[in-house]
Amino acid sequence: MPDTVICAEGLSKNYGRHLGIDGVGIEVRRGEVFGYLGPNGAGKTTTIRILMDFIRADRGKAEVFGLDCRRDSVAIRRRVGFLPGNVRLYENLSGRDYLRFLASLRAEKIGERAEELAERLDCPLSRPIHSLSQGNKRKIGLIQAFMHRPELLVLDEPTSGLDPIVRHEFYHWIEEARAWGQTVFFSSHNLPEVERICDRVAIIRRGRIVATERIAELKARSLRSLEVRFAEDIDARTFAAVPGLEIVAHDRRTLKGRMKGEMDVLLKTMAKFQVTDFRSRDPDLEEVFLAYYGKDDHAP
């Protein structure tokens, strides 16, 4: 399909005793920012390496731009900006010479674009790479992925090791990429980050996709926390029949709970009493994430 940039079906990779991914299916549409969410070891990097043809899947198929990731990998890479999770640079070169070298492989010049991006990140391109901090090396990795305005950006944990100011600038880059019509596929375990910039997200758990949805849809299916205070004593049993309400704690004049779905019945039930305070908090993506994973699956 012309509007599909990445299409993976039934991708599986086994490393002997360790399962990489099992039956992974992903569809990324043209122009969207797609998040690939999971903790370390869930299979995010394995998927990306298969898409980039750095490793081969045991089963399944993967296409980028409608091209086979194995047979047409060179043609695909010409149109992709890629940032690996573990950036390895030519340490003896300066940042500027390194970017010039990569640009020459595409028969391009480094140009003003790379210089502009470096200035925005406050990245010292004149210094030898071996003298730079890990954060500055990560910045150079970001610059080389973005500097030629590729059709597709594939970014593996792009904000890992970046300070909050640089991370905020990176979010601007993603918005600019969206405005240019570029497609972005990036993995992350930073849940507020995915919530902030993605259109859709796939959640991967132990090598398997457990959900692929729009951010708003994920949050709509999760529980909203609430607390109600009354001016008079109440009988909590009055609220027991409210659809979607889970009462967590209560006393004579306070009710705490979690609400899923529409709140109309709850509000009408509350209206039978004099309410002195009502607090409701929408779930953040971390709570949604824990609903899929459970506490035991957070460990690497």
C-alpha cells in the first residue's frame, strides 16, 4: 500500500536460549510518528535491526517503502536516517569530519543543515570525537540521522543519555519532521516522551506485540483516579452499582477510587449528596504501560 512505509508480518528471531521476537507485526503509515514501547530486552532493537537488515529474521517478512528489507536493503538505506541504540563513531575524526565523511557516502556535502543542527544542540563539531562526552557523541548521532532530511527516520532510544534541554530540542526536531512529511519510527522506554510526540504506539512485551493503538485510545481504556469529599456522611454502598467504578478506600465523608469509561452515572450519584471537593486525574501513559506489563515485567 502506498501509504504504508513500514510493514512487518510475523517477524520472529530466536537467539538459541533467548527469544528475540515472536510473530511481530507492525504497520507504520506515511507521515506519522510511531512509537515502539517496551523495557530493555523486550525486542525493540531486534526488530529495528531486522528492518535495517543488520540481522535476519528466522521467520516472517518485512518491507520498507514496499521494498524487501533483505533484497533491497541498500536502496532502503538511501532513504532512511538511522540512529542505533549504541552509537559507535570514528573516534579519531572530529565531529565535523565525521559528518562530512557520512555525507560523502551519499554524494552530498555536509551543508548548512548539519551546522544548524549542531548549533541548536550546542554540539562541538571541531573537537575530536574521542574527547567528547557520551552525551555529545549522542548528539552527533542525532545530527547524522536528521541532516539529509530522509523520508524515514528510524531511531533506537534516541534520547538516551541526553539532558532535559537537549531532549526538549529533539522534540522540536520531531515536530519539524512531521511538518516536512517525514515518517518517524522510534523505540523508547520513556513513557511520557512517547505520550508527548507519538501518533500511535505499539507495546512490545517479551518479544510479542500486545497492543497497537493511538495514544488517546490507550488512555481512554485505562483507569482514571478520583477522590470525592462530602459535607455529610455517606454510605459507600450507594456507589457500588456505578458502572466502571472501583472503590479503593472510603470513610464516612471521603471516597477514593478508579473509574473506567463514562462518568455520567457517577456524577449523577454524587449529585445526591453535598460535595465539598472532587478531584479527577487522567492516567498517564506509565499507568497504561503497567496495566499491560504488570510490575514483574519492568525489570530488564
